[in-house]
Amino acid sequence: MRLGQDELNYRPETLAVRAGQQRSQFGEHSEALYLTSSFVFKNAAHAARRFSGEEEGNVYARFSNPTVTMFEDRLAALEGAENCVATASGMSAIMATVLAHLKHGDHIVASNGLFGATVQLFSNILSRTGITTTFVPQTDPAAWEAAIRPETKMFFLETPSNPLTEIADIRALTAVAHAKGILVAVDNCFCTPILQRPLELGADLVVHSATKFLDGQGRVLGGAVCGSKQLTEEVFKYLRTAGPTLSAFNAWVLLKGLETLKLRVEAQSASAAQVAAWLENHPKVARVFYPGLPSHPQYELAKTQQKSGGAIVAFTVKGARNEAWQVVDNCQLLSITANLGDTKTTITHPASTTHGRISPEARAAAGIGEGLLRIAVGLEAFEDIVTDLDRGLVKIVG
């Protein structure tokens, strides 16, 4: 069923199961999967009304499909957003967000702790269109304000950051940006709307890689942009023409993922807190980065805008690349892959994987050293996860 305004007061676990559902004439209980490239019309006038937007309804699967719409409506309800536009991947969601709202000559201020592919997109792809980016420290609102130019049109941040889990003060940065008429877009991939709702903190747009926690089982790619109808309508116009479309099948899989989102994220976050505490007490670990630990520099801030520390833990071993790789190579349980948000715990060496394509100088500025490892905690037993990590850690000399 499509939930009315009163029903949007339901709690997240209810919205994750019920929001956005549209039943066909067959009255199916589970969401239907509509595998079609186009839709037919009653007559020529009906087709004209649909194509012009005078009448709502499906036209062509590049930009309209009932299964995709159900996913969009459900995620919008979870984020507390007026609207959502789904895309083919998280990166296409970021690209759509920027190109829908910026043009040649415009400027972005972004965190220097962004995901490596996002840094590449801003530095090497968007720069070709004449959209420039200044990267600043994630945790320093004064640096964001100092980087503003007359042509600055967007702040783009990812909080917690990938992989160091730095926390940006969304309220503070939004206040700085809005005073200058600048849009604020937040990548909410790590927290999901279960742990953090950036729109409630003042952000204008929320971006997701639905591939991660929203699916939660490593099956499909997807992305999404949530926000006001006015702002997301510009994203839709871009998607309709450029075509980075979420497939109906992937949307159907993501709908099933959302049903268990709260259960998974809360369980994974609880386990991650245990893993982080264990790592902090390990003699071969130099430092742990986890917002749920009192030792985290933004621990108090995280408590004000997140419901928990999340499921991502980063740590630096005592040593450099050889020692970090030793930990990775001795894992027998953890999956050696750069994906995250899965029910299966994953481990990766960011300097040689997710951030391997950015320059050494950019990695250094972002604090990504050769001894850094990132874990995305899954649903295995905490004891089995740390036993697996210890296989490599105990072999580090010194």
C-alpha cells in the first residue's frame, strides 16, 4: 500500500516493510516485479498526456517503472524525504546530483575524506565539464567556509567518511552553506536512515549507494537521491534524458533488502562496537577509528547525529603495507573485498584498493596510510570475526 501522510508516522521498521507498496489487479502480497521496457496506452490522447506529464503514470522504463517507484517511495519514507529518484549505482547518484544542479563554472566544496571513486569523479571527470572542486578537512567547518567562492553552489560530504569514519557536523556545515545559498548534499551510505537522517539535520539532498547496506547481501547495484520534490525533480530530468537507470529487477531486490534493514544495521553496529573495542586493546594495533569509541575525535558529535557508531571499523596496524597485507592474507573467514554493508564481514586495504587510484598526496591529506585496514562488520559471531583477525595480527613482528 502507498502510505498516506498520517501513516508516515510509522516507525522505521514498519516503513521498511510497508511503505510504497502498490498492488496490481491481482492483489499480490509481496511487491510485483515489472519486467517490461515500455507501457501501452488506451489511445493517442492518453499517450500524449503521459508523455507531457499532464497525467501521472508509466511511460518508458528508462525513467518510469512501478517496481522502481515502490523502492523510491519506501526509501523516501525512511529518510523522511518528500521524494526519491533511484539510479543505477551509488556513483551515478552522485553524478546525477551534481549535474542536475551545477553547470560549467560552478564550484563544489567537498571533504578530503571522500570515497576514492568520488574523489576521482570530482577531480578528473567533473573537472572536464568546468565544474571545479576544493577539498577541505571533513571536521573543520571554518575550512569549509574559507573555501567558499562566489561561484560555489554545493557542499558535498560523506559522514562518517570512508574509511576513517570522520564525522562531519551536518548542522554546522548546513548553517554555513545556507547563509550563502549553497546546497548541501550528504552521502548517507555508512549510516543509512536507520542511524542518521541528514535531512532532519538541515541537509538538502541525501545520496545513497543502495548497493551497500540497503541491499545488504551483496547482490545488486543501485543508487538513490532523496530530498524535496523541487530538488529531486531536477535529478529526475537528468536521469530521464541521460539514462543511468535502476533496473526493475534490482529495485525488487532492494525492496526485499529494505525489509530487514533495521534488524541488520542494528545487529551489525552492535557487533562492530565489540570488534572496535577488541582491536583497541590489541598489542599489534596502533589506532582504531570508530565513532562509537570514546577515543574517536568526534565521539560526542557522533552521539548527537547518529543512533550508534555504525558497522564500519578502520584500524592501523603497527607497521605499514606488508604488515597490513599480512592481516588480510591470513583471514580465513572474512571476505577480502572492497564492498561493504553485506551480511558477510569484509576486509580491505584502502591504500591499494578503494583509494588506490588517487594520488599519494591526496591519500596522505585524507590520512589514509599504508598500515590502514577497513572492516565492514557483518552478521557472523563477534568471537569468530576477532579470531579471524587475530590470525594475522599475532604474526606482526615488533
